[in-house]
Amino acid sequence: MKTLFVSDLDGTMLTKEERISGYTAEHVNRLIDAGMCFTYATARSAASARRAVEGLRIVEPVVLYNGGLVYNFTTKEILRAVLFQGDVKGYVLSVLREHGILPFAYNAFGSDERIVWMEGSETAGMARFLNRRRGDFRLLPVQTESALLDGETFYFKCIGSREQIERVWNILKYDARIICIFHQETYQNDFWMEISPREATKANAVSLVKYKLGCDRVVCFGDSSNDSDMFDVCDEKYAVQNADGWLKEKATGVIGYCEEDGVAKWLEAHAKF
């Protein structure tokens, strides 16, 4: 029985510094070197995820943008990319705009990726997001709202107050064409809403990786709402101690805190591969 182990990053494997610890890198690498099939599934982009797990020797395909992209860093192969189709992205932007929200739009221009936003419209949370990514070549401020949708859009990120974001979430969450995830940002008091095409889920992406690697079982780890659908398709699912209470109820079990290397310690004690 070949088992695939998959972990979320923020709030699950990463510390408050938005990095894996030296302990996690050392001990998970030891298991990978011994033959453990391990990867991660995150809302982060490729560049952001690689910085966060620097030192971890991942050789399997990774899941990015909550399932919008499955990418193999070793072979530089895109295994799956999900884009908004037809007028869906225009509709989403119009609803956001009606409620005073101008989002970050993640757009593909051929093989290039850009994070596009309307310059001058930044909320305090958006400004913090940009400040943490200074020097990122993907950042592209624009001057017009129409330019937000240039290229192939595959992901929207909205950052603001709970009241504002939750109001729009209560509208968009019922649209069968999209996935709309609302949650508090792990490291700040900001509230985020992440909007993707309906097919862009961690569940779909993890199932694809399982198939590509010829695995029989999947064991996953998570902490919040964007891990819920992944829990639904895994044979065993573990919530870290700091996870949302309702996710703990879905879990096979509850493990240690993210700040205390909960995932790495569980793998050391229980992983069979």
C-alpha cells in the first residue's frame, strides 16, 4: 500500500514567521529520503510556497492556489491549471465592485504570472500583503479596472474588514461556477476571500497527484476552511491543535500545534510508507 502524505502550509506546517522550522525540515527530509511520498497543498503561489518551505526537499508535484495549479518543480511540468471561463471573471469583479472591493487578480500571460491590482485602491490589509512581497516580479499595479482582467484570470484575493468581505461572500458562495473561501488571515487580523473556478479545489488536485504517483491511500493535514474539501477525499485526515473547531470534528484525529512541529512529529511517529 503506497501512501501519499499531503500537508497544508499556513497554520499547519508553517510557524508565525511564515516558514517551516529547522526541526520540520530536518525530520521530514529524513523521511522523504527514506521513501516517504510527501507534498503540500496550499493557497500560496509557487514562489511564495518555495520561500516558505525552503530547505524541504519536495520532489513530488505540489498543489498551489487551493488546487488551481498542480506543478512539478523537478520537471517544471504543469499537471493541471484551472482558469475562469467565459464571462465568469467579469461577473465576479462586477459583484466585488458593487460592494466597494477591488481585489488582487492573479492572471496568466502565456507562461508568465502577474498579481494585478488597482493602484491607489489598497486596503490596509492589501498594503501589508504587498509589503511582505516587495521585489516580487509578479506584482503589477494598473490604472484602470478593466486592466484587472487582462490575460487569463485564475484566482481573486480580497482583503478587508470582516463585515465587508463577509457581505460579499454571502452572495458569491451560492454561485455554482466558483469556489469562494472566506477566512481570517492566519498571521493578521485581516479577513480574506479567495475566489477560484469551481473545479479548482484541493480535493481535485490531491486526487490527481494520487493518481499520477500511483498511490493507494492519502493522509492529509490541515487547519482551516480551505482544507475542508481535501479532508473529504483523504483516507485519514488530521487537524493541528490550532485548527478551526469544526474541522477538528471532521478529522480522523487532532495532532500538535503548527508552532510545535505537529505535522513533522506525527509523521515521525506514525508514517508508514
